[in-house]
Amino acid sequence: MKNKKMILVVAIIVILGLGSIFIPKFFKKQNKVKSADVKIGVLQFVTHPALDEIYSGIKEGLADEGYSDAKINFYNAQADQSKVTTMASQLVDQKNDVLIGIATPTAQGLANATSDVPVIMGAVSDPVGAKLVKNVKKPEGNVTGVSDKFPVAKEIDLIKEMTPNVKKIGILYSSSEDNSKSQVADFKKVASEQGYEVSEYAVSSTNDITTTVNVALSKVDALYVPVDNTIASAFPTVIELSNAAKIPVFPSVDTMVEQGGLAAVTINQHDLGVATGKMAAQVLKGKKVSELPVEFYDTTKPVINETAAKTLGITIPESVAKAAKAAE
């Protein structure tokens, strides 16, 4: 009898041991198959380092949530609005399970193309102003996502500390981007309240940038560039012209500082993309859009380009240098 009980105990132990090995593998395999069957449509507005970093982050965020082997149908409109419309329709026709728009124009294009498929927006500074959502806390339609609303007051404080002699600031932006217009209004309001003379310099396309920048540089002490896809795609031209005129440029994203901007209080674009990918994953796992409030990604840090400072003959204040170092 004792032997039978002993055999039974050993058998149970063996079964439990084998189960602990094979059952997780079974479920992992099942989840992997499920993930492989998922289709995700991603529409990026244009190629430039900031948006490229967001897309990289999106893939990482999806992988972190178990969707590393999901099929991603990726399109890039290359700043062509007609392509945004066409590509958005194509992504809807492909029956993707979720759609992701990188930048305001593409999120708008996807939202216009479908009212049924969930749309996750990435890097949209003003989702309400862009008419993508009415209620950021509880989206009513099929759109939610991650906003990169820019910390205007912090940027103006940085401009004041880095370049105390600046009195006139020009804002360079694209008139065709709703995302930029709201940032311009915010910046102009806060900067004017702090005593700056602010002028707007809008371009309709990259073809206007050289002429517009040259006009601005003859009238201002510094340039501010919001999160603007048109300007970002031609940012090296902006830097070349401004360096020649010895005028500092304060952009809004870290990649544009790396390209030659003097300094900025920035939101890490890759991390923003990770947050966007994770939100898309929540939808894939069954969450409804109405259950996912718009996330305002507001983790910021000061970033400085020391080479640009030397080129412009600007001494970096010790307090700014320490803050940037601490944020690394």
C-alpha cells in the first residue's frame, strides 16, 4: 500500500514537472501564432530623424507587448497630402487590425478614411484642435493615441537663459499643418507676455524655406521651430542659413538639436513612439478606444548642441549645462 502511495506521489510530481515545462511553451506558441496573424497599418508623414525615431519606438513598444512578429504594413507619404489620402485608404482596404498615424496629417488622413478601424495617433500636439478627438479623457470615436504637446514655457525660459540679449524671435513653421498652428499660437502668447517681440514666418512647402528663412534672419535675433514636419524635412537648409547669419535656432525635438539647433527642451521621440506602440497593443488585446484616454507624453529634458554654440559664439550657462548633463 505504501509503495502504491509512493508511486502515486512520484507520478504526480513528474506530471507537475512536465506540465510546468510544456504548458507555458504551449501557450507561448499559441500567443505567437495569434501575434503573427495580427496586421498593423502604419502611415508616416515624411522621412526625417524625429519621425523615424517614433516609428522605431512604435516597433519596440509593440514587441514589448508581445507583437514582435505581427505584420506591419508601413507606408510613408513623403509630405505629399494626396499620398496621405491614397495610402490611408489602402491601409483600410488591407483590413489591418489597428492603424497608427505618425504626425498630425497622417492621423487625420486615417481618421478620415475609416470610422470603424481603431486609429492610434503618434506625435500629435493638439488632438482637439486637429479635430481628431473631442474628449481627450474618453475618446468618443475610433481615435486615441499619444500627444507630444510642447512645453512652450520651458522652451522660452531656456531661450532667455541661453541668449539673454535676444529680443526678437521669429517662428518658422508650415501654414499647412494644423499641428504647427496651435504651437505657434501658444508660443506667441507666452513669449509676448514675457516681453519678446514675436513674428511669424510661414511656408507653404519646402520650396519656400530658403527665401522665407533669409527674410526672417534679417529681422530677428533668434528662430524658434515648433514640432513641424515640413520644416524638419529641410532643417539642414535652415541651419546652414542661420549659421551664416550667426542667428541661433531653438527647435522642439532632440533630433533637430543634433542636426545643428542650439538647444531645446525636448520630448524623446523614440520613447514617445514606444508609448504609441504600447497603446496600439492595448487595442489589439481587446481594449476599446473609449477606454484609452489620450496620453500626453510630457517627460522633457534640456538638450544642447555644444558645436552649434561654438559656431555662434555663445557661452553655455553653467546652470543649463548641468541640467542637460543630469538629464542624460
